Amino acid sequence: MSGKNCHISEEQISANVLRGMIENVPGMIYRFVLSPDGQMTFSYVSSGCIEIYGVSPETIINESGLALGTVHPHDAASLQESIMESAANLTRFHWQGRIRHVNGSLRWIQAVSKPTRHGADGSIHWNGYLCDVTDQIQAQEAARRSQALLACLHQAQTQFITALDKRVVFEELLTSLLVLTDSVYGFIAEVQENAQGKPELGSFALTSLDWDSESSRFHGHKNMPAETRKIERLFAPYGLTETIVIANEVAPTGQPRPAGYSELLTYLGLPVWSGTELIGVIGIANRPNGYDTELVQFLDPFVSTCAGLMEATRNEQRRSFAEQNLRDSRHFLSRIADTTPEIIYIYDRENDRNVYANRELVNVLGYTAEEVQASQDKLLATLIHPEDFPLIVAHSQKQCHAEEGEIFEIEYRMRHKNGEWRWLLSRETPFQRNAEGIVIQVLGTALDITDKKLLQTQVIQSEKLAALGELVAGVAHEINNPLTAISGHCQLLETHPDARVQKKAAAILTMAERTAKIVRSLLSFARTHGSERRIVSLNALVEMTLDICGYKFEKSDIEICKDFADNGPRAYCNENQLEQVLLNLLNNAEYALRTKPVGSRILTLSTRTITEADGTQWGMLSVADTGSGIPAYILPHIFDPFFTTKDIGEGTGLGLSVCHGIIESHGGSMELETQVGVGTQFTLKLPARSVRKKAA
């Protein structure tokens, strides 16, 4: 063989290399030609077309209409527009759409090319690249569907909290489910028991149907609820199921369907479980490409959400049913109780309030049961004669560990609505206990024995009743302070997530624990014996109190100024009680500053230590505001119980009187300086160390 015959030119080598590269590139390289007469042909197609179209390059070249004919009908117009626009302006061609593979599967492709005009005949040639982007499109669609599913579930959970009709929530869930799955109709149903104790489906949501007379007659069953009849007939032979049902070839039943409603062709049934109990079923039908396990997995969060909502609906129904039964029972018992000539009542010892009284209460004392219950924990303080109150307390204490069925009797006086005192004979027995077995409620009867006491001297209300009334009402007033702090911190936690969250949460917990101490502290003060006291840093106390209520001042645009002495002023006191005094003064200052313009609302807290000539040291704590000051005519009454200048609902008038009593019980004093139009300053003077009282 001659050397000439064996010689291969560099051009041939380059062409072979290029051809090999083209054949190994993923996708398809092509040359597309648009002739002046409008004919469209492929003059070159790489072997990548086999994977994309399922046909050989020769087939596409020889049958140019074949490739164009595989384009999905919905995308054909956009392809034609893209070709014409690129040809008219010789701009870059870019198109994405669907084609039908020779095996029948639908695929997404993307084509990119640049046109050039051929000078010889005026035809336009596109040398380009085409690739299969089905996986990418499907991934995007899956992400979109997942986001839509999560949005649907979030909206349903949010609506469920406020919706009066829970069915509306399930109907919207079903609508979203049909859109997400490309299904035509479906249902979300609850598993119920019929009159025979057998399970059946009761609809939460069912695709809206219009029954014609023929369908109604066929589907109707006299003893079956209407919604159940629709589900059982529309989705036959499916419906109530304990396992997942995937049916992509449903045999025609030959039964009439509601007008305009298609035959059941494909079906997916999903059981809804709560633990080991089947509580519902979700069914959807007629998805064009049928149903599969991948879709079942995708819908798992949907099923779980429905399970939670169904269980919540059941719990609400049970609660409503129980409440109705309770109302019926109470109605029955109240009719019996109202026929007796004695007052019948239930008294809550734990919360110091009456929770039930029959109609005889009006006949004996002139009060309705609603009026007595509205008095809450002030009932005993306002209605029991002060001379008899200690007997009531002792009587109540004996009941703490009473035996079941044990009966206690007591005679005492109660105030009639017209102001008169009536003698009552009460017989009480344990009614309810707490977990420790302590009696917290008693059931009693009270008989009017006033006629038997006609010879006794008419009693006059003593100051003890008023003082006790102030104390009990003061307890309710002071409880508002920690609750206000708790509310403020909760709002702060919701709106200001930062590094201080843990500190604020701890403050909330502290106030919750101290709430229970308030009542004990004030009652201890009323009995005039000391509570636990220790040396407390006034600076630290102010800082801790501001940590608790500072958000309230920030919200009200109040500037806090601190003027703390460097020597660390101290006071020998009950820390909890002093904190309540400071909280009350801060709340009063905040109220006084509300009417001042923003920028002039200033609250100053200062501490110092003073030493008298005999060496006695005092811790001084001042709270000063730039409010409107206190008029002279009000000053004599500011420490009087029940006196208040605040609006109705803003205060009881007990705050300063209780604060004054607490400071005096510590051996200290509360001083006031005020100037109308300038502001007010309260100064607390407390002993800096424990002082042992000399023996008398």
C-alpha cells in the first residue's frame, strides 16, 4: 500500500475529533433550516436525539416534520412564535417546552441556537444545542407543590383556631388537596358509629355536588345520613378503609352518577389515624396519570394535619357535650334546691368565694346568687359581722382535714342587702378536696334564726370590718402588679427576640412565684407580726424591679434616670414587700406621666444613706416623676383606703394605703413632696440594719 493512500489530512483528523466530541456531548447538537418558502428542516442532528426523541438522526433529517410534531399542543404556538421572532431579527433563539417521546412519555426540553442568513438562497440556519430538562422542571414543580402544601396546612391550622364552623377549614383543605394532586373530586370524612354501633363515614368536606332527581332516588337510603350516602355511593367500592388504597383501574359500576359528574376512574384512599384509632378517611379521585406511592409520601404531612384537626374537633365536641350534660344536671339540681326553705350553698375555701347559692338567698339576705358570686373573695369581709369573723376563720380551719360526711355547725351574723344583720345557723360538710386530701369546697345549708336572737343588742359595724375589707381588697389590688409585669415581659418576648430573652423569662418566673406570697405578706402585716426580713441592697432592688416593669416604661416613652449612691444604700426589710411598694409607686408614676408630652416624661429613682447624730443609719429610696403633681385638696386623703383619682377600672384606691402600712410596719416612713404642674416625689425611709426592740 502506497504512502499516498495511507496519508490522512489534518482536516480529516480535526473533523473526526469534532464529530466524536459532538456525539459524546449530553443532549443534541442540530442545524435547523428555515427556507424562504417557509419550509422547516433539519440538515444535521447528532446522535443525542435518540435519547431525547427515541428516534435516529437519519429519521429526523429525512422526516423533518417528525420532531416538530412531537411538541405538546399547548407549547406548539410558543415554539412557532420563538422561531419567527428569531428569524425576523436574527436574534438568539431560546425555547423551553414539552415533547412526546416515542415511548409515550412526556419530556421537557430546552433549545438554544443562533441564527445566520445563508447568502446563496436567503435561508436562515440555526446551529444549536437541545437538552432534556425534565428532571429540573420536575424538581421545581415538586418544590412548588411542597411550598403550596405547607402554606395550605399553615393556613388551615391558623383558621382552625378562630373558625366557628370547623367544616369550612376542611372544605378549604379539600379544595387545596384537589389542586395539589390534579384530582377532580374527593372527600375528607370522619369515622363515626351509627345507631347499630358500626363504623361509617361522616363528611367533614365533600366536593360540591348537584343531585338530579334520578341520582337522588338511586343514592338515597332512608336510614343513612345524606353526607354518608354520597360518600358510600360516589366512591364505591371504596370508602371506609384502614389501609392505603391506590386504584388506577377502577371498574365501571354502571350506576348513575350525579349530573355532570364523571365516572370513578382512579382513586386514592388514605386512612387517618390517631394512635391506634381510625378516626377518618381522605379520598381523592380521577387524577389523569393515576396515583402512586410517591404521592402518598408527599401527602403524609397533609394526613397528619388532618388527624390533628379531626382529633381537636372531636375533643371540642366532647367538651361541648360534657358542658351540656353539666348544664342539664345543674338545672335539675337547682330546681330541687330552689324548693327548700333554707339557703343551700357551695363555698370555695381555697379562693374564698361562694360558687353556688339557691334562690332562698334572696328571701333571707336580699342578694341574688349572681351578686354574691360577683363579690368574689370580698364576700366574707363585706357580709360577715366583724365580731363573728374570727369564729368563721376558726370554723373554716377545722374543716381542712374533716372526715367524709362530718358535719360542722356555726351561728353567725350576715348583712342583709338593706343593711340589717341576720343571724344564720349553718351546717356544712366537705364537698371537694385537692390532691393532698385537704377540703377546698364545702356544701352547706343556712337557716335564718334571727327571730331567736331578738333580745341581743343590735351590733354596729366596727373599724375592724373596714380594715379587713381594705386588706382583702388590697390583696386583689396588689396581685395586679406581678400580673402586669408578667404580661409586659410576655409581650417583650414576642416582639424583641435578643440576648436578654433568658433574663426576661427568669423575671417572669420570679413574678409568678411571688404572686402567691403577696396574700401571705399582706395578711401577715394585718396581724401586726413580722415577716422574714434581711438586709437588702436598694440599688439592686431598684434594678430588679426595673427589669420586671421596664418594658412598660419603654412602651410609654418614659425616660428612666438613676441617681444611685456609690456607698450602696441598704435597708433591713422584707424584700418582697418592699418590691411591691416600689412597683406600686412606679405604676402610679407611669399613670401620672401619661398626660405629659413625649420628651418630658421623666422618672427618676435615687438612693442614698443618711446617718443621724446617734449613729442610726437609714436607707433612702426616692421615686420622682415630672407629672402634673397632686392638688392641695387631695393631699390629706392620698393614704386613705379606697381613695383614688384614677379613672374607673384603673385603680381601687388601696395601693398607697397598703404601701404606707408596709413601710410603717418596717419602722420606716413614707414622705411626699409635690408641686402642681411640676411633679411628685415619694421618699421611703427604712432602717439600714435590724434594730432590737427594748423590753417594756
